Amino acid sequence: MAGGVACQAFVPHPLPPVPPLDINSKLQRRINEAMLALGRLDAISTLLPDAHLFLYSYVRKEAVMSSQIEGTQSSLSDLMLFEMEGMPGVPMDDVQEVSCYVNALSLGVQRIQESYPITFRLIKELYTALMTSRRGISRGPGEFRQNQVWIGGHRADEATFIPPPANELADCWAALEKFINDVPEPTDPLIKAALAHVQFETIHPFMDGNGRLGRLLIPLILVEAKVLSQPLLYLSVFFKKHRQTYYERLQQVRITGDWEAWLLFFVDAITATATQAVNIAQQLYQLHREHKKLLQPLGRIENSASQILDALFEHPIVNINKLVQLTGLTPATIGKVMERLSQADLVLVSELTGQKRNRVYAYNRYIEILNQDF
């Protein structure tokens, strides 16, 4: 029963799929292309100087897009303004939800790097971090749902999909946990991430946040398998752009068992996203070099301006207090440099508030590059 209506719920077969995946030459070629793209993306963290400067923004881009899939309206600039205690142009609850996703993803990667396995203990911890906004805190963070839920429609008999009953969740998760942790046998990390994402979405273990947490699983599995050393993959950008296909492929797995169509979509998403992330990183690196050269004629403030530019690459929307924290420079020095960087012959930054106090600055060209679409 769901909402007082009799319904038939779907309980997925444990992974790996039965019958086994049919990985034909076309699919294998696309898997290989995706792995090559991931390899190029991971190389950023070792080949490009100061690659950590990209991580802050890439993680936030993933958080924004994953949350937009679920209906929030927050943009990347809104999130960065919120983090600087500014006023975003969308409801505060929306931005808080995105900020919680950033915290959950960062915590997850930290735990993986501390050699935590991906178990229900970790999932509970991440879910609690994800749901600590004012909107999410009432949804019972950290525990399996106790009620039957459905996806789509106002009533269960109008639903497009009905996840497993609450009394099946423990067994469903236990089976998924074994698969993620290579019991009884290992699975290729890319295939594992693809299948585990679908299975998590299908199990739908919590009352809310399942989509975001299911997408968060993908980089965690890839980082745990050392396919990526950092969560530089903002896959939700692709999922949002192809949202209808994304949901159709998930549903086809449940209805017809077409794992291969989902896997093809997934690896194409990996290839496109990883390739774009590499391209954006290269553009940002080139921007960094070009703007460093623009600072050379600034004379006595060149060294301070160079430190501030490095800080802007990590935090492209920033206030004076944050710059003090990042650079160790005095507020007076920072104010002088920011005024110079916003003048007409440079226009590297713009001031967003129009106020004399509590000013917030944006590194516009950086944000434009970061917001590029496919």
C-alpha cells in the first residue's frame, strides 16, 4: 500500500545483472574512450601547476547541476555568493541544499582517502550531511525510509515507478554494498559506477535526496578505485542537459532490463564531461598565465596582486575577509589591489554589491569559462 492505494512495487535483482552484460564491440570501444578521457582528466591533477585551484569550482559545478536536476534554481554564482555570506538571487533554501551537496561530496572523498569502504555507515553519514539544510532536516536524515514511496503522479496508481517496500530495503542495500565492495568478485570500476548508480536510484532508500546521493556515489566509486584522484568529474552537467534521456534509460533498465543502453549513455556522459573538464582546465590555466602577465606593469603592488589572482582562481567570487584569509595580506592592501584590478584598462574583477562596505568581487572571465555548456 502507498498513500492508501494498493500498488505493485519493484524489487531489483542483485548486481551484477542476470543475464550478464552483453558488451559488444561498439560498447567496448565507447568504454575504452571513456577510460581514456578519465585518464586525461586525472592527469590534470599532476601535470597542470596548481590544479587544486580548479577543484573548488568543479565540485561546486557538480553540486549545482545535480541539485538543479531535482528542481532547485541555484546557479554557481548564487552558491559562491552564499558562501561569501552574500545574498543570492534565488530562495535561500535552494542555495543551502546545494551547499550541503558540496559538504557531502567533500566529506565522501575525504572518507575514501582515509580508506573508509563504501558501506551503509558511510552512506548514512553522507546523507546526514546532504540533508542538514532547513528544508531537508525534517526528512529523517541517516535512516532508511519507513514508508512506501512512488515516483511520478499524485497517487501511487498514477506512478511511473514504485521502489521496493520499506521492509526490503535492508536486503537490497546489503546486496548493493557487496557489489560495490567487489564481493564475491571484482567489477570494472567504470561499469561498477554505472550499475551502482542505477541500483541506488531504483532502491530509493531514503525519503528524499536519493537522486543527489546516487549521483554522488559515482565519483566516490571512481576515486576509491583510483581511476580519479580527485572528484573533478561534474557528470550532472550532462545528465541535466539530457535529462529526459537520463530518466528514460534508468526506467528502461527496470522495465526491460536494458542495462546496455544505460551503460552506453553513461560512458558517453563520462567521455563528454571529462573531455570538457580538461578543456576548461586548459582554458583556465591559459587565463591564469595571461592575467599574470597583465599584472607585471603594476609595480609595487604586483606581488600582492599576483597572490590575490591565485586566490581568485580558487574562489572566483570573494570578499575582503576571505582574501585576507587566503593571502595573509592586510584589508587595506587588498582593497587597493581590488580597486586597481577593477579599473577600465584591466577589468579583471567587478564589484557586485555597489556598497562601500562588505564588498563582494567576481572574477568574471573565470566564471564565464567555468559556466560553458556542451
